[in-house]
Amino acid sequence: FIQMLRGAKKRDVLQLLRRAPEETRPFLVEAAVATQSVASLAALSDVLDFSKEPKSLLEKFLYAAAFSPRPSGELLHLVLDKLDGKQLAPEIWETGIVAVGSLVGKLCQQKLCGLQQVVERGVETILRGLGGAKEEPEVVIYLLALGNAMLPATIPTLLEHAEDGPTAVTAAATSALRRFPAAHICSKVKRAMRRIFHQKRRSYDKTCRLAAAEILLDNHPVPMDVINILLATSEMEAEMATFLLLKVQNSLRDHHHHLAKKIMKDIMGDPRINNYNFFSKVGISSSFSGPLTVTQDLTSTFGLDLLFLEGGFLRKSVSDFSLLSHGQRLRAAQVTFEAQGMESMMGESLSEGEEEPELMAAMSATFFGVQLRPIVFFQGYTDLMAKVLLSSGEPTSVVRGNLLLMDHHQVIPLQSGLQVTVRLQGGLGLDISADMDVSIWEQELKTGVTARGSLAMDFQAELDSPFLQGTLRSQTEVETSIHFDTKLRFSSSPVLMCLQLREEQVPYR
């Protein structure tokens, strides 16, 4: 469809978008965004009215732009124009800001940062918005957009929010910092993370401290940091200490052999750590990762982090699907569930000096390097009760649509003087939904993530000369479906927990 649209005039694309039946319009909008021709972008600009169109269609347009593999400055220009100075529904505004962050980041990867004014306008939009944001949720969205953009120049801004902001802001800023490659996690960043983890200036929520520890462990860790993190666990409650011990073991297993060996030697040589009392923590929190599929060129892994509170309530769960190939890592999907304030509702007492958090459950997701806007299931007791009583039982759609993942065109001159034209396109159909169900009466908490995807790749190489024509073509299709469910019953102690990961048959053609 994209190949067809690339040759179409603006009036043809306009006619197509205007006359299409309601159910095919989202697909046509996605295809027009992926085409990125002058005609298709001009047609989209005319057709999409952000004050009238259904929210689902506008979200489709913004996510299609955010996932674009090699966006143009014109696409960013179109998104900024559509967002500029309009009264938008909160979810459209949030999706728009994270999409701007993603587009800015991808244009800068193409070395277009200082060359296009529109990129500077995009950066300015995020930074100006962050400076003027009054409400906490607004600040969080701008920080997530900075995480999508991954601009080294914004690291000081992220550090400032990480150290000085309230819990949600600190969490968003540290998660944005975690996305930067190790080369940008400099000594200044590490010093700030140490201050957060060891609570040098003030006390921080446990999830923020753990995020700071993960930054220290994942980016060329020094033995002293690992030892100090381990020593700090002796003063922590059992769940957090258990989680951190497993995290350290995982991170050492993932690092280069010689580095891990050196750190292990230092740890085992320290009698404060190398003793039974230290390693006999008995929490139910866990952190592990392991391979799903392994081939010569590609390894796909599944990782799961579960952090519980002392009363047995799930505070945070992170499921991570990653692809590793030739030393490169791509987080294909990462889904995070967070619940807080549940313990006070069930009559559990808080730790000393701990503030009572607001009752809340939310989910956030990152796909192919793009952080999506967070989804809040409920916030506050009244909201929870309304949702429990009016629950439709339907899972919440996180992202659904068709994305162009690869779009490559190259002409290769051969030694013989002939030329070969190579084209590669790869499209992904994605449908991801998540569900969180809290039953007050049954005293159960269920979460479920269903990820269904189909990837199609089309490769073509053509040799064209006056006396010889040759074409090589290959088409590949693969479908996959993964379901991940957790169920917790906290009516008795200890808490009963069931985890299930189901992977359906993977047809490959």
C-alpha cells in the first residue's frame, strides 16, 4: 500500500482518506504517515481536524509518527502544527508530546539536529512545556518525552528533576536516564544516582532508589558501587533487600566475563558480605531473565521483576522482552504495572517515617524504543470503587496498529560497472492489551498482558542493464502471541501467587 501511495498525487490521497469507510480509515492514516511523501503529508494535514476527529484515530496518527523508522522534518512539522495552541483531550495531548520526543530523537540520530529548525522547535516545545508545567502528571509526560528524545544536552535537566522532584517525577526522570547508552552515564550522573540510592539529601520511595541502583549496576559498574549497594541491603526491609540481591546477581551475569569476575572477587573477599546471614534474605520479591528463543544471529529474552511490599502486596512488576543481535540490544517490549496505597486499604501498618501514598494503580509501556503515555487504572479510593462497580471486564488496549519498522532503499555500483538496486521494507502488525483487576471482596489482584504481533519483510534486489535484467526477491512472515498473567490472593498469609507465561505456536513463512 505504501509503495502505491508513494506515486500518488495529493488529490488522490485526499479522496482516498475522505471516502474510506470508517473501519479502514485508521489503516489508511497509518499508511499515509509511513509513506511520508509530500503529497501524503499534505493530505493528512488537510483531513485531520484535531478538534473533531475521534480520539482513537488521532492517537493512531500520533503513534504511527512516533514509531516511524526514519522520520522526516516535515512529519515532525505536521505533528507540532496539529498540537500547537489547541484545546486537546488529555490523552491526545500526552500522546502528542511523547510522539514529539520520539521524532526529535530519531531525527537527531540521523544527524539532523542542528540542520533543521523544526528539530529545535520540537526540543523547545518539550523544554518550555516542562519549565511551565505546574501539575505533577504534566511534568511526568514531558520527562518521558525527554526519555524518548535521548538528547545528551538534557541530562542535567533530568538529574535536577530526579533529585528534587516528588516520587512520580523522580521515577519518570530516572527511567528517562536509564534509556541513555552507557557512554552518556558519566561520573556526574553516577554521583546523583548514589545520592538518591543512599538517600544523602532526603528520603526517596523504594522504587526510585531501586531505579538509581539499576543505573549504577547496568553502566560499567565499579566494584565499590556494587559493594556499597549490597551493604545497604542489610538495613533494608526483607523484600527490597531480596530484590536487590537478585538484581546484583543478574547484572553480574549479564556483564563481560572479566569485569564480573573482578567484582565477584572483591565481593567475596569482603567478610561483611560473604557470610550466611547476609545471603539468607527470605523475601518473595524476584528478578530474573532467561532466553525465549536462540538462533545463530538472534537471541530473544524474557525478563521479569516483581517487587513486593512487606505485607505481600505487589508494588511493581516489570516484564521485558528484548532482542539481542551482534552486540546490539533492542527492548522490543517492556510493560510495567505499579500499585500503591493498597496496604493501608487492607489495614496494614506503614514502615516508620513512611508517608501514606495515595491509592493508585497504573501501567506504562515501551515498545521498540518508544515510551507510550502511561495508563492509570484508578487513582484514589472513590475512583477505585467506581471502576470496581462499573467494570466492563474488557482489557485496556495499550497500542494497536500497523507500523513500518524498516524502510531501506540503496543503489550499489558493482565493479563491472553495472548497478544493483536494493529495497527492504518491514511492517509490524501489533495488538497489545493489558488488564488489571482488583477484587476487594475476594482479596485478589490480577494482571494480564496480551501481546500479539505479525512481522512481514519484503526484500528485493534488481540488476538492470541494456542486455540483462535480473531480480531476486524474498518475502518473510512471522506471527507470534504471548500472554503473561499474574494472580495474587492476599486473603491469607503468606500471600499466594501464580505467574503464567504462555507462548502460542509461532508460524514462520
